[in-house]
Amino acid sequence: MAETTKKHRAGFVNIIGNPNVGKSTLMNALVGEKLCIVTSKAQTTRHRIMGIMNGEDFQIVYSDTPGILKPNYRLQQNMMNFVDTAIGDADIILYVTDTVEQSDKNAEYIAKLQKLDCPIVLVINKIDISDQDRVMKLMQWWGEQLPRAVIFPVSAKEKFNLENVYQAILERLPESPAWFDKDQFTDRNLRFFASEIIREKILLNYDQEVPYSCEVVVEAFKEGEKRYDISAVIYVMRDSQKGILIGKGGAALKKLGTDARLEMEDFFQKKVYLSLFVKVDEDWRTSRKELRKFGYED
């Protein structure tokens, strides 16, 4: 008896949720690569970033998206546009909540999910810092809000129960040819990851409003035989922020550069020579022209 040919499945699994619930940590764990920067601060993710997982008869295209918020300026509005687009073009929604946040936060997005026809896989993250009673109550609450969703309690940080999430996604993938080449693992280039690594180190090294006032642009990215030569500009909104970034005698910027370079060398698996510069651009978060230059507008 002839063997039945296994049909190929492929689809877009778009990850959405409120800030700080662990969306980026979850995607990195599912893909098996650190594609998204991860910090404890809100608004760490600003772009929509794809991570592609390939098998012989499947391709999962994960998309990490910015945390849901109520926009206060044009940059944040564009970030929410990425979220809305992700909801609209998903084959599967991977909605991430956790054991800490107020469950009905940004309830308008729960209402959007209730109207969707596509499958929803709902993850309750951070069960490693909760207890069984709390988790069971959350599973019941979310089951009432989204009765069509399949719900998994997980710890993305500890990689607990992610295999069941992965299997649920595989089972719900539509039959389709691959959307990307099978050797491709992201839609972003190395220049993008260099800028994100620098931005991650800004988030980790500086407090208060400074990280949210910064944007990083890699102006030169040259690959030599033994190393990458990378030159990047950090844009800030005020002279005072420039002073904080640079620090006394340039010490803060030097530390930032060292941290970023070491992370890049680990990510790129090659030596890196990194040059950092700081410039003031008062309107970059609100100017359509500037946001387009930084990749936030078409």
C-alpha cells in the first residue's frame, strides 16, 4: 500500500499581549534563538519582529509585537498599528498574559479577540512566581472570556510547558506551502539586530525617561574577513539626555559600547569593532519624516 504524502503546513503565528508579560522571552524560547531583546521595562519591543521555525513538513512564522498600550505620541501610535496589523493577518493568535497583570487590562483588545475566526492559543506566563490556586482561577477566567481559545499555563523563562504550546500551534497551522526559504530564521537583517542590541543595553544601563527617548540607527555595517566594523548613532530628545548617555568623561557611553559589543560578538559569532555617537533630535518620536527614517512608518 502506497504511503500517503504528508501535506505541508505553514502560517503566521502572531504574538500579542500587554507590556511585560513575556512575549519576547516566549518567542525566543519557541524559536530557539534570541531574536527579540528582553528587559523588565515596558515598551522594550517597538517593531514587529519575525522568527521562523522550519521543519520538513511545516513552517511557523512567529511575530513578536509591541506591548498593548494607549498611545501618547506618534511613535506609540505606530507601535499599536503593528499590533492591529498582526491581529488582522494572523493564521493563529498567540495571546500572552501572566499571573501578575490585571487580567482585563486593555479590555478592548480582548473584545477584538472575541470576534476573531482564527484559532487562539492563550498562554498564562510566569506561573513560576505564582501558586496553583491563582493559576486555576486565571484559567477559568480566561476560559470564560475566550471560550474558543486553548489555554496553557507556562513559564517562558524556565521553558516549562512550551512543548504543549508548540504542539497546539502545529495542530492548528493551515495547509500551505512555506512563506519563506527553509534556511531563513528571521525577516530582519544583521544591521537591525545590531541596533536592537544597542537599544537593549540602553534599557538595561539607564533609568527613568532616557531609554524611551532614544532611537538607534546603524549608519555603517561592514563585514571584514575577521570582524564587523559597525558605526551607530543614538538619537535623544534633549541635551541633558545626551549628557547622561555619555556620562562623566565618556564613561557611561564606553560601558554601553562594551556591553553591546560583547553581545554582538556572541550573536554574530565574529569580532566586532563598534563606534557609538550621540545626537539630539527633539522631534523624532512625533515627526512622521523621522519615524519613517527609523522604520516606523511606510
